Amino acid sequence: MIGTFDGEVAQVSRVAALPNSAAEPERRRRFTIDPLLIVRLDRELRGTAERLVGFYHSHPDHPAAPSATDMEYFRLWPETVWLIVPVAHGQPGQARAWWLGLKAAEATELEVSWGAARRNAK
């Protein structure tokens, strides 16, 4: 997801769909993003007002909560929004967004509105 951060709000202005590079038999249950594609996207955004604000993916037949694999990715790109869409019987459900701070041990859920994710003030 590409956009801007305005204080506590991540404003998503557009998405760049990156292919799932996981091996074919694992693609239904696992996603892998080629880090080179992310680096290339980051370079394209340098010098612009936009930046990589987060990532999105689906969870077929599982809730929209971070899995152990998700947490591995969260730790690679902390302080980005992670939007997870549950898909049950081929139908998308309510997406949930997550955030992992630099020093956080666990992800926290974000408040989501169309095009934005806001960290809950606590």
C-alpha cells in the first residue's frame, strides 16, 4: 500500500500488487514477497511525497489475525500497516489492520476506515 503518514493516520492513496513468490503448492497457505521488488518500489518512491505505508494479503479460511509467518514479515518491515482480509468459502470478510512498532513484541490492531488506518490512542 502506498501513501502518506499524517501523524497517527496512514492514508493509502494507491496499491502496487506484488506477486506471491511462494512455491506453487504453498501459495494457498503462504505468501512470500520478493524483497527485491520492495526495494525497487521504495527506490521509485524516493523524492516523492508518497512512501510504502503497508502491505495487504488474504487469509483463506482463517481469521484476519496475524499468523506466526505474518509476524516474521512484520518484524522485517516494522512500522508499516498490515491489512489482512479473511476469505471464507471464496468470499472476502471484514479486513483488519495491524501495526508492529520498532520495539514491540506483539502487533496491535488498528482502527480502519476506507483508505486509512489509525493507531488507537491508549
